Amino acid sequence: MIKHWGKAETGMLIAAVLLLMVIFTFFEITASLTVSVIAFPISLIVLMAIMEFAATELRRK
């Protein structure tokens, strides 16, 4: 399946994984519950938007 993907979609998936790693590292460093409660849903929505865009690009091909 990966061989059918373009470079843009693979790059987006890598960026999404890196974004999640940065977010979770930030949560571990701050360990602030307030920041986690506010930022975690926002980060999940952003990640879902990236994945949805990648899925629409795959469907188009």
C-alpha cells in the first residue's frame, strides 16, 4: 500500500507522527494538567484533519 502513496502523503503522515511525539514530550516536560486538558483535544483534531486530508488524497488517486 505504501508504494502507491505519493511523497506528499507519506510526508504528511511522518509530520503527524512527529507532531504527536513533540506534543507528548511537551506534556511530559510541563506535566501541567491544565495545559494537557486544553491542548490535547486540539492536537487530536489537528492530527485527524491531517489524516483525513491524506485519506482524501489517496482516494483521489
